Amino acid sequence: MQVNPSGQPLNNQALWIACADPHGNEDRPAWSQFPLTLQAAGGAAAAWTRVVSTASAQSCVEAENKRWYAVSIADGNNAEVNGWVCDHGHPLVELKSPWDWPGFDVLNLQASVSDMFARALYIADSGTPDEIAQFEGSFANARSDETIRKLEDAIDAQGQRDGKITAHELQTALGKPWLADRIDHLIVRYESEWGGEMSKWDALDSHMHAGLPVWQGEKTRIDVLRFWSGISGVSGWPTSSNVYHFHPLGLVGNFRRTDFQFTLAMMQHIFPSASVATLQAAMTELNTNIDLFKLDKPLRREHFFAQIRREAGPSLAVHDGESLNYPPDRLKLKFSYFQAHPDEADLYGRTAEHPADEQAIANRAYERRNGNGDIASGDGWKYRGRGLIQITGQTQYRLFTEWHRQNSSGWAGEANLNFLVDYALVGEVKYAVRSAAAYWINNRMYETADHGAAEDDVDNITRAINPGLFKHQPGHPINPENMNDIVDRRNNFASIHNWGGLK
């Protein structure tokens, strides 16, 4: 079924169209019936309870008081499953008040400190063969504890449960929303480090070997912190130091209703010419990493996208690298190399007689700049501008690699990526978004964004991205082409800020 450019059904039937584009000027798909139905509900069920905030999830309305929400769950093998659920009548789906505490489990951690420490040594394979053999018993004891079993069930894929849950695995799991739910919804009862007897810490002495003197000092510090017994007479204070421990984000997240999420409608407002596939890929990366990317405040999001709108354009252009398809006159105006070598601008620039030699242009325009080598190194072409903020030059690709490795705990299998080698990856949507975030963070532009919404604030962020735009001779104005770029970024910010859709 189709609708005409004025939005009227071609056959006078009531139709469903995408709410993201109610006023488009082209024919577009429409449906005579709501495209999601409970009769068609099926597929994999979540292996664990998945709690989704209805305030922040992408949704669409089927009828009054009947809404569908986009969700990500995981099956029994921890494989991600994406789909839609309805808040009324959907099997295995319930609409809950946050006061219902959905998805929380109360557990007791009864494994001893000694067993837990020996378990960690066994997992790390830290010790002599005889010690590792001794540690195996403690590992088995700890593995039988209900808390450790719960963590193993939550994180290890089906058929791979070996009990060796490491700190790195926990950190990686917390980067995946459907796994993080399982961990931050655990309420674990165990003895507080502020109470208990010192004997549980003394039991670790035999494992310390040469580090025993340092450990003795640490035990002195622990002993000073044990205040529980000293205030046991305070009215209402629990006499036992076995208390319930909550994950703060899991607890607060159950009541917090203001989590910001980018939606397709928002992205299409800013990038009206972009494909849905590109916007969805960018949204997935942004929504998973809003806090990491320092996009957790409205002004930060507005300033960030004002710059991206200029850098990547209305189509959110993500491709293999910046276009250097310039005629000779533009090359002489834009790059100092071709100002000094005008004959080469005529040789390599686009003319009626021949296309631009973009590789030759890049290797000359960017030679010995931003960490690049000479023309023969080919660095100018390899490390040409890529990403949503066009990072350019070997130095920027190295800084992105370093940032990516430091923050890759939630990106399974990507910890060792080297963008100096795999530079073309920065042209893919996922890494294009991350490279922009790395540049935004490394240059502390989010702090500048916090200052306000004045033109000077926009210009200061623009300077961090492209300081060359502001270069001019004393007594002379900024050249018109650069001024147009500066003004466009100001206008982008004003438009996004006044729209208010990223609040």
C-alpha cells in the first residue's frame, strides 16, 4: 500500500505509516493493519528476566493504552535477540511498576574469604603446580556457593560454564545491557568488610609469601576500619555485620525514569538524508555508550551533533575516507603544499582533461602533518579524514587506537584493534561513531559544551576540531569559505538547541 505526497491513502483506506516521517514529500510504504500483531509474536524468549525502562525505550502506539516497545534480550547461549513486545496481552511480558522490583534476586554469599582468594589464584593460574592443585578444592567450594553459581549462569554461555568468572568477564558483561541486568539486579548478603573477625584475613597469610610484610600492613588498615562492633549499641543498628549489598546503578535504575535514548525520529530530524540503516547503526552505538561518550547532558548532545552535522552532512556520510576531488584552484586555496607547488595542483587536480588523482593529492596535502611521513610514505592517503569527526593523520589514528583499547572492556573481541593498521575500519559506522567520541573526549570538548549555548561556545568547540578555520592575517577578515563553515556550525547548533529534541 502507498500514500501520495500529500499523505492521503491512494485507495481512501486508513493506513499506518512510520511516525518518524509523517510529512514526507514522497510516496512511502504504509500498512492497512498495524504491522505488529500478537498473533505473530514468537521467536526466542529471554533466558533471564529483562527489565526495560518504558520511558527510554523506542516505542510505537497501536491503539489507546496499547504500545509496543523495542527490546534486546539474550537467549540461553547469551546471543542477542532484538524485537518488539507489547505492554498488553503479550505472552511472557508484563508491564510493572518500579516498586515491584522486577528481576531482583536475593542471594547469600557464604564462601569464606580464604576460599574466594584461593579461587582467584586458581583462575589466574598463579602459584606452583602443588599450590594450584591445593587451590582447586577452594575453587570447587566457592563454585558451589549460590552467588557464584548465579554469576556463572548469568555470564557463561550455555555449555561453556567452567566457573572461572574473572573480573574482566564481569566488566565485559556490564557493557551488554541484557547481561548487566543480571548482575546489577543481584542483592547479595555477606559479611561487611567493616565488621567480622580478623581471623578471616589471617587465613590468607600463608598465600602471601614474599608479600607478607605488605599484607601485614594492609591487615592493620583493615583492622582500623572494623567499626561495626563499636557501634552495636546504637538503637536500630543491626548487631550482625552480615548485611545486604545492592548494586547502586541497579537499584537507582529501577526508579530512574529520565534515561535519555536517541530515537530514529531524533536522528532523522538532524540527518534527514541519511539511510535508516546508517542511523540505526549509529543509534545502537550511541545509546549503548551515552555515558562513556560524554553525551549524558543536553548541551553536550546539541554541541556534538552541531559539529557532526557539518562534518558528515545531512546524509551522515560514513565512507572510506574524505573526498579530495578538488580542481586546481581549490587545491591552491585549501592546502599550503599546493600553494607552494601550483604546477602540481594543475597536474593532480580535477580538470576537464582528467579526474583528480586523490591519492596523490592526499599524500602531498598531508605530508609531514599530524604525525605523517613524507609523500613516499603514503601516510596522507592512508590516514586521510575518516569518521563522523574527520580524524586526519597518523597521530589522530594512534590516539584513537589508544582510547579504544582503554575503553574496550564492553566491546568483546575488539580490545586489540589497531587503527594505524586497520585504518579503513574508521570508515565503518560503528568505528566512525567511536572515533568521533574519542576525539570529543580526548580534546575535552564536552567540558566546553557545559559552558553554555553562546556562539563563542560553539566556536571554541569548532577550534578544537578545525583550528585552521580561524587563521587569518592581522587586519584581514577570515576568508569567506572558512567563515561559511564557522557560521554553518553556529547555525546547526542554534537549530538543534531551539528544536529541543535532544533534551
